Amino acid sequence: MTFERVLVVGAGQMGGGIAQTFAASGRRVLLHDPFPGATDRALATMEKSLARLAEKGVDVDPTSVLARIEPADDLAPADLMVEAVVEDAETKKDIFRRADAALPPEAILASNTSSIPIASLAAATGRPDRVIGMHFFNPVPAMTLVEVVRHPGTSDETAAAVVALAEELGKTPAQANDFPGFVSNRILMPFLNEAVWALHDGVAEPEAIDTIAKLGFNHPMGPLALADLIGLDTCVAILEVLRDGLGDDRYEPCPLLREHVAAGRLGRKSGVGFYTY
């Protein structure tokens, strides 16, 4: 199974990175986002990212990579769709429903969701055997992991093709079964949430919490800074999926996390979260 033409839906932080990664592998990429200016902003971000990589000596031709990315006004035929929109189940289901009609029957439909069960997205299509999770990590061009998530109806052929594709992209695929949060966020989100509780309870200031985590656990980034990078609204959405899907209140978002989101303090993307950017 070859993937010469890839449709990426969502031109935000993750979608732009995914589009760049596919284009850097020599593939043609269609990038669709319904919000005005989103694809232009994504291309500008990619241009800066590629320039930094070239300056670091990475073997990449920014002009050629960008030339392989084409903005698309709507969903269009491709060999593979990777959906990377907001972490909202109904929004994603609508995209999968429309993609099922727009893409050829043999195309694979993948989601970059951080937590939403893949089976629920597959149920919106007539090709559940060709639906899979392809969860990249931020920043996509630099992070090597791809969490490949199979729901019970995903075919062996689809899973094998996506694992091989991830390897072709220079990534390391790790397979997980279809549970809320999969492996990565089932482990990560309680850790981030507990760090917010430590701040909420006055145990320490943000810098101290992150320093203790970085030096004590040998993590490259502290949990509060990482939450800001992910997006505090995304953290809340993932925690709610975990809480509801696993029926466990220990995943309830800390009130301070909800307070930040309600006030629009979403982290790096809004310029302020637990830190100011």
C-alpha cells in the first residue's frame, strides 16, 4: 500500500507539523482547514521551522517541501487522510463521515486524536477496517514517536501499512489498543493534572514544580510548561474523555486548570498559561 497523496485536515499546531513531515518525505500533501487564514499561518510556521532545520544542518530543502503542500478548500481525494482538528468527538465524527464520501474506498482514514476512541470515529464511516489512530507528538518534525491505535475492527493490513508508513517518515511506531487516552495520555494527563493540583494547593510555585520534575525525573520539560505547550483546553478535553470513558473521577481536571481555560489562558497558543510567552 502506497501513500503518495495525503490529506491533512486541520492546520493548527499539530496539523501543520504533520503536513510538513509528510511533505518532507517526498509526498504530496493537501492541507485543509475551514477557518480563514489557518493554512496561510500554518505555511508561514512551516517555513520558519524548515529554515531552522536547514540552519542546524538537517538535509532538507525548504522550498521543495513547501512546494509539495497545497491548500485545499474542502476534503479531497487522497490515499490517506490524517485528521488533526480540535479534540471534540462530534467535530471529528463529522469529518470522518464526510471523508468517507470524499476519499476513494481504498483510502485509509486516520485520526491524530489524543484520547477519543477510534471505534467511535470508525462508526461514522462505511469502512471501519480502514480507520486507525495515528497519534503524532508535538513538535511533530522533531518528535519520533507515533502511537498507532487499532480499534477492534481495524484490519491487519491497515495497521501494517500505517506502521510501515510511520517508519518511512523516520518515526518509531508503537501500537496500542483502543481505550480512552490510549497509552500516552492515560499516563501523561494524570501527571500534568497532579502538577496543577500542587500549584492549586500552594505546594510550590510553577518554576519550582517544573524544576523538581525536570531534575528529579530527568524530564526535558516540566509538567506545567508541557501543559502550556499542549494547550490547557486540550488537556481539559483529554482529561474529560478519560474521566467519562474510564468512569474514574481521578481524571477530573483540577479547578485551577478549568479556571485558566475559562479565562482564555490556554498556554503558548494564547500567549499566557502557567507562564507568559
